[in-house]
Amino acid sequence: MFDGNTLLTFIGAGLVLNITPGPDVLYIVGRSLSQGRAAGVVSALGISTGCLVHVAAAALGLSTLMLTVPLAYDAVRYAGAAYLVWLGIRALMSRSHALTVRSMTPVGQWVIFRQGMVTNALNPKVALFFLAFLPQFTDPARGSLALQFVVLGLVFIANGLAVCLGYALAASWLGGWLTRRYDIHTWLNRAMGALFIGLGLRLVLGGRR
């Protein structure tokens, strides 16, 4: 379904994106610092479950649109590429800042899981990102678009879960030290920015695969 280079590029891009801290990571770190390792792990599982909603939406909605509307395939991918380039420029221009983890009231593990899942599933920025990112690695010539979205989405979620679990374990083990070492955020943002811009230019300059 996917050639080796495409899949490796997708996995590498996914890891960079998942490692770069965002709201989901802040939630996991906050839970880990306030309630320990188990709470951090549960929050990571909740966030990963929420991502399934975006994968399903992309698989059902985008694949149908791309196959039924003329020129929709190229339109979606070029619009997504433009959005990724814009995100990349913003990331490159962002300034370093300290990690601020808000205090969280201790709650049960089911509540932690549900909060993580709902927060991710209802985040329009996550939905928009999935709609922009996944189509860059699909091709109708390789078979079912819906299946391609599902496979890529599950790979991305698996990468994200591994990274989120790493943050949960690190936060519960290292505690406050992690919040003082956030200078790495600048370099991760730059890497992510370059990645987004590279993906966008790759599509524009290389044309439709």
C-alpha cells in the first residue's frame, strides 16, 4: 500500500510532531506531576483514544470527498500543504518560553481518561491538522483511500502514544526538573517548523505523486 520511503518519511514526521510539546503534553505532564505515573499513563491513553475520532473523520469524510468530487484530491492536498507551511513559519518564528503546568485537582482515573479523550477529540486544531497532514501521504493509485487514512492514522497514534507515555514516565520520575529544562522547546519548534515547510514545498515542487 505504501512504498518504503513514504512510510519512513511519515513515521519520522510523526515522531517530530509528537515529541514537540503542545496542550496534550501539558495535560499529561500536569497529571503526572500532581497524581503520579498512573495518572499520566491514563491521560496519555485518553488522548490517544481521542485521536481515533479524527482518524475516523478523515477516513470517512476526506476519502469520500476525494473520490467523488473532481479535483478534490489535489485541492485538499494543496490546501493542506499551504496550512502546514503556515504552521511551519509560525513555529520558526516562535520564541522560547518556560513550561507552565497548571495545578490540577486530583480526580479518579476514569475522569482523567475521559478528560484527555474529550479534550483531544473536540479540539478543532487537532482536526484541522489531521485533515492537512494525512492527505500528503496518500495516493488513490495505491488502493483504498479510506484504508490508507486508517493505516496512517493508527501509525501516527501509535507514535504519539509512545511519546506521551515517555512524557508521563519522565514527568512522574523527574518531577519539577522537567519544567526547568524547557529550553529544548525552541529547538523542537524549529525542527517542527522546518518539517512542515519541507512537506509543503515537497508537494508543491514535486507535484502530484
